[in-house]
Amino acid sequence: MIKRYPTKKIYVGDVAVGGDAPISTQSMTYSNTYDVDATVEQIKRLHFAGCDIVRVAVPDMEDALALKSIKEQIDLPLVADIHYNYKLALIAAESVDCIRFNPGNIGEKSRIKEIVKACQQREIPIRIGVNAGSLEKEFENKYGQTAEGMVASAEYNIKYLEDLGFTDIKISLKASDVERTVAAYRQLRPKNNYPFHLGVTEAGTLFHATVKSSIGLGTLLMEGIGDTMRVSITGELEEEINVARAILKDSGAMPDGLNIISCPTCGRIEADLVTAVAEIERRTAHIKTPLNVSVMGCVVNAIGEAAHADVAIAYGKGKGLVMVKGEVIANLDEHELVDKFVYEVEKMAAEVK
């Protein structure tokens, strides 16, 4: 398990963020927030997919006034995303569990002061959401749209909130590329102990967003940086949660379910490995116990991988071995291997619980 950077624990609704809390996953609806039925439907989809916190856009008054009704119909903590019009944050604060504002487009500091006052009265946290593409002019003029500019903006706004006596803060430092995103989080992390919300913004469609987020967020998570995260994808809502959870699992930040080790397709494979792995993934999707399992198509690497796996299959010609903790427990015909393997995985998962 990766050792995480020690951070302050805050609460977004009933979800803890920071400290010893699990790293939470977030997403954002794409409906017009004033369309209460559509927004609630999307939030429920995200809840079913495993999302922990949901954010909605609040660009105008009609959206802000819809938040109360939305909140009454959902179970997930609700974050209001505020840009430009600080008065919308004051209305949103009456209904939501967190306010996210971008200091680069809120304007005068007196407006931020009003947002802070509203959040203090409701005892809800604030996310300072710094984006490289919309820094305050003073920081953009001095640093450009760089990691240094993002960090300077965050530090300035953190201090402003602290001077107002407000410390229920989480911070995001997002750019549309991996390099600036990672650099900004790395630079700011040693300077405070507030929880960080990770994300590469405007990451693109499913394929590109998955690659960028895996590199950027995975790098930070492996360094112990990050307390909550969003994978930004131009596409279906559920994919953001699926990719986020996969990054958490495969980076080692939050082991969850099976880590399936399977060899790449090559000329040595002596079985229909593609079909076998797909069936195993489908039949073990319900297992949340962290286990390492190996499904290998030939003997070259199979025995070595099996020695380190909790449960393994080593295929041969028409036959194969099922192994538990490196010990052979069955030598079976090919068509019997998957059933025996799944049985042993389910058995071990139940024992570990």
C-alpha cells in the first residue's frame, strides 16, 4: 500500500476527504442543472457506477435555484461549480455540500469573502479550483500559464481564506496536459496539508483521457499525492468512474478486486486465452477482495507468475494446471480449467473476508 502524504481531513457531505479516508472518485453531470429530472437521473447513474461525490454546473440563477430540489432526491454529496457570478455561490451554499470556485474568474476578493462567509455559516468546505487556462491576470502576466503560476494562485487564495479564518479547504491544480498538472501538484504539496483533488482537465475522449489521466494521476498517486480525483472524459459519465477506479487499483493507491495478470497474445499460446480471460473477468467482477490472479497461455512464464499469484492457471496443449499460492492443486482438461479457477478465487475471497 502506498504511503500517502498526511493531509487534513474534511467532509463533503458524509464523505471524508483527506487524512486516513479512502481516495474518493468524483464526476460531473452534463445536463442543464435547472433540468432537475435529467440531473437527478445522471447523478443516480453515477451513484450506481460507484461515484463518491458529484459536481454540477451552476452558470445562472435558474440552476442555483434548482439545487435544493436536486439535493432532496439524491444520496451523493453535491458540489456546486461556480464561475464568474459569485452571487450564485451564495444561493448554492444553502443546499449543497461544497462550493467549488475558480479564483481566476470570480473577480474581486470581496466576492470571495462573501462566498467564504456563506460556507462558514453552512459549515461546508470550499474547493479552490485553479485552472492553467484561467489564471488571475496578475499571475498569468508574471508566470504565464505555467505550473508556477497555478501554484502562486493557489497559495494566494489559500492564504486569503486562512486570513478569513476558513480552513475547510481542498485544492485542485488542473492543466490540459500531464506535464504542467503533475509539476503543479508536486510543487504545492510540501507547502500545506490541505487535501488535493486530482485531475487532468479537458483530457479528451475516452482513449486519450484514459492515457493522460493514467500517466498524470497515476504518477501523483504513486508518490502519495491525492485525496480525491476526477478523470475528465468527453463521453459517458460511467466511464469516468470506471477509469478512475482502475487507476486507483492499478497504481496500488487503493487495491480493489482482482489484479488479473495475463500474458500478451503471441505464437506460444496454446489455448484460447482471449476468451478465457474475458470469461474470468465477467465471472469475477463481483469480487472486491484484493487478490493477484494469473492466467497464462503457455509454460514459459506461467509457473513463475503462478508462484507469486494467489490463484493461477497455466495452460498447456489441451490441458493445464490450476495453482493456489504456487502449489498445483489440479491438472485438468482445458475446458475444466476456468470453472475450477473461479471456484478457487471465490473460495479464497470468502476466506480473506
